[in-house]
Amino acid sequence: MALLPNCPTNQSAWMNDNKKSMEGIVVSGIQQLGIGVKNVAESWKWYRKYLGMDIKVFEESATASLMLPYTGGLPRNRHAVLALNMNGGGGFEIWQYTDRIPQPPVFDPILGDLGIFAAKIKTRDAHYTHSWFLEEKLDVSDIQVDPDGRNFFFVTDPYNNIFQVIESKNWFGNRKQHTGSVYGVIIGVTNIENSRKVYSDILGYDQVVFDKKAKFADLAHLNGGDSIFRRVLLKNSVPRTGAFGRLLGNSEIELVEVEGRVPRKIFEGRFWGDLGFIHLCYDINGMEELNSACAERGFPFTVDSFAQHEGNSFDMGEAAGHFSYIEDPDGTLIEFVETHKLPIIKKLGLFINLRKRNPNKHLPNWMLKSLSLSRVKD
């Protein structure tokens, strides 16, 4: 493993400068992956059964009025659920338009196209999970081994979303189910060095696990997977802090750059919220400082609820906070959420005010585990 091999020659000085410019900002990990669907109830039932996403953080029908740059300039009505898996990892924001028919890609995306191609879901034992998925007659690949020596396989849900189910040792809970939740994503990019200005410099994935260029046997069965790719796997070298750092856990970003063809944008000609992986969201603290840090690096906020609500929290029904968006160099949407209020034990009306806590300090395990009281059972 290496730290930022493509950074300036004096890596230590670069890392110190980058750390200093990110002072006052806590990136706690992947809070959720947005998934645009046709039917929230149907999709969520599948994700509960096969990916353990059965903890409801919030469910809300409302108007998305702040995302105008990505919704055709008009407010759009939607229904959304934020769901977690108590084994740890990021959640899913399962998102459905209610005033228009969500659109599929205008072409058949292939590996290397620009945007989130696949989500990474962690498992303790890929062979065990693979066997169960086969019994359930899911659309799965054979077991593969990635360049880091880890077992994994791909599964495609009924809605054409691809998940890489990959072995991990990073867990929060010990529920007897096959998977944890979001462990990262595979993202198609045009230039890996440019992309790392977001994923390494801002999001903190400073550790290069591998950086290889080849035709990869473990990707060959994917649509377009027989091309030559440069493939870089990034992780965070320092464990995530922040209120939800233990639950969200460490994560990884895999950047894929294709050779020999011009990649297309997966969301070309479509709106945010249309079908597929719509954004990658990070739980953060220090929204004002982050705004400055992103602008300094050339990635200004394109949506900012803090500015549009004059510093007041954005009400998300059972939760509240600030959110903002930036685009990576290829237009992939990265969301930041600074949570202010979150339900812990809804039945007792118990909420936690995160503005009164040390932003670097983890919430106690008992408080995080109390989220399991919001489990949805089928």
C-alpha cells in the first residue's frame, strides 16, 4: 500500500498542507448512496431481504425544491426512505419521483462510463453469501478475486443496479445476516489524477491500495469489462471520526479509467432522481468550512441548503440538518449532510441534538444500536 504516489514530490508537506486546509471539517464516512427507483416500497422490500437494509431512519414525501440545477429547473415531488443495516456501512436513500416517470439511462452503460457504475456491499464470507443468492435465483456472477486478493462477486438487482459484494473485516454490528451495507463504489472517470482532487483531497481517501492498468479477468463478464482499464483502489489511512464514524465505518473508492474509447455519462440527458445510482453522500461536520475548502480546490457547492435557508436547519421530517452538493470532475454528484437532529428512539420521542456535541467524538454504541428499534420486519 502507498500514500498518494502521484502527489507532489514532497508528500509529507503536501499532506500537512491538505490537512491544514481541511481543519474544522469532519468527514465521518459514507452516510448513504442515493438510488432512484420506480417504486420505493417494492425496491426497499428487496433491499431489506437481500442486503439487510431494514432500519428506517426516516421516510418522507415532500418537494425537492433546492435541486433545481439537476431537476430541469423545476421543483419535483418525491417519496424517499433512508435505510440502514446495523452491521455497519452507509445506508440507502431510496428515492422515487411522484410527479413524473423516472427515466432509465438513454443508452446501455458499460464499465468505464462516467458516474457510479456499481455499489460495494460488504460481506464476511463471499462464498456463503454467494451460495444463498444462488439458492434464491438472483442474478449473480461467479466468485472473483480482486487485485487486493479479496473474494467478491457481482449481483444485479431486479432494477438493473449492480452491487459488488466484497469481503471486509470492518464491521459495527454482529447481526446474523449475510451482508453489511455500503462499503464504497466503483466510479468511471476520465482522468484519475483529476478525480483524486475530490476523492483524496476532500473526502480523505489518501491510501492507494492498488494502481494497475490491464485487462482484468475479475471484470471480464461485466458489460464492457473486456477493455483495458486503469484501476485505482483508494481507502482512508486514518479511521473515520465523527458522531456516526463507528456505524458508517471505513470505506473505499475504486476509480476506473477506460482506454480505447470515449466514455459517456451514465446520467446523460436525465435528471437527478432518475433510475440508478444518483449520488454518493457523506456525513460531515463543518459545512461552512467545507464550502470554503471545496471552492479553493475548484469544486464549489452547486446546491447549498445552508445558504438557501440562511443558516437554519433543513427539515427532513424526522431529521434535520444542512446538505450541499458538489460535482466531481466528470459530473458525478457528491452530497454532504451535516446532521443536526436525529431520532434515536422514535416511540419515546427521543431525539439527539448533534450541534451540542464534540464533532470528532463518536456517539456511544448503545445510542447507535438503539436505531435497531426502528427495524422494519417483513
